[in-house]
Amino acid sequence: KQEVTQIPAALSVPEGENLVLNCSFTDSAIYNLQWFRQDPGKGLTSLLLIQSSQREQTSGRLNASLDKSSGRSTLYIAASQPGDSATYLCVGTDTDKLIFGTGTRLQVFP
Amino acid sequence: GAGVSQSPRYKVAKRGQDVALRCDPISGHVSLFWYQQALGQGPEFLTYFQNEAQLDKSGLPSDRFFAERPEGSVSTLKIQRTQQEDSAVYLCASSLDRAAYEQYFGPGTRLTVT
């Protein structure tokens, strides 16, 4: 059974710092990998989708990489801002369903 | 364009009541997914539709849970004889075609069983 683990579980940093969120999955047969953010009381917002043939994706201050051979993905957040405060979820996909990681709760303080 | 919508946003049910949760996916999205998110946990897969066909219902926790998508668009998740452990946020997502494509999530329905 595919399991997705995220480290750290929680992170609190001053604004301006560059951050690294880690994700590992047990089954390297993962198809795609997607990073979401979830704000309290709200739904999930897709940040980046790395398809099976890709190694990384970038959007603004966000960069996500995928290493299928090691079963790891990393989300980089550059120059963090208080608005980045949320829970970040790493999500693996097989062809029919998503498997969610345990999440990293990020707080960026002014 | 319009995203995935869910209704109601909040539902309080007394133990033993039946509830129905609605999901309107993005127009043209073939695949629709339901997830359950308990407090402090990540979402967990419940069931998946490809058009009107329910291809995977392996995540439904009991036979009290039933989902349908009769016309391949709107979907309803029904929970019969609700129990306190059913309290959670129920998330709906849609994608162009299967989980391999980017999934778009609705705001969720927060169900509280008292």
C-alpha cells in the first residue's frame, strides 16, 4: 500500500527565509506527484503537478522536484511570506486515486 | 470559470439521521472523487467515478456510505444512520480524466454528528 510521509510535520519561520519541505513515498511506481496547500476551513489549492515523465516544476517562488528512484519529492519556497502560512500536502497519484501525505503545517511570522 | 462547488458547506446531524452531500464538478470533467478528512488528518480516498460509472469504492468505510453520479455530472454522497465517527470534512474533486490529471477540489462539507 502506498504511503506518503512528510517532514517536518510543522515549521515556524520568520518571513524572508527559504524553506524546504520534504515528502517521501513507499512505492516508486507512483504516477504523478502534486503539491497542495490547505488553508484552515478551506479546500485544497493545487500548487504544482509533476507528471511522471518530469523531474521538477516551478511556479513563482515555488519549485518542486521529484526523484522517483528514491521515492522523494521536495518543495522549495523562496523568500517566504506570512501569506504562505498554511498546511502543505504532498500527494501521490496512481491512475485512479490520490494518496495524501501527512502534511506540513507552516507558519511564517512577520 | 466556475470551480468545483459543494453543498451544504456545513451540516449538523443528530446521530442516526441520514445526510446527503452534493458535489458539482467542473463542467466537462470526466472524473470525480470523494475524500474524507478527519480533524488534523490528511484527506483519505472514499470513491471515484468515471462519468456515471463508480469504478472504485474501496475507501467507503461502511455500507452506510453510498455515492452516486447518475448522469455523469453532479454527484451525491449519502450517509445513512450517521455516527459520531462520521464527523469530518468531505471533499469532492474533479479532473479531466482520472487521477493522473490535475485534480481540482471543492471547499468541502463539514459534517458534525452530535
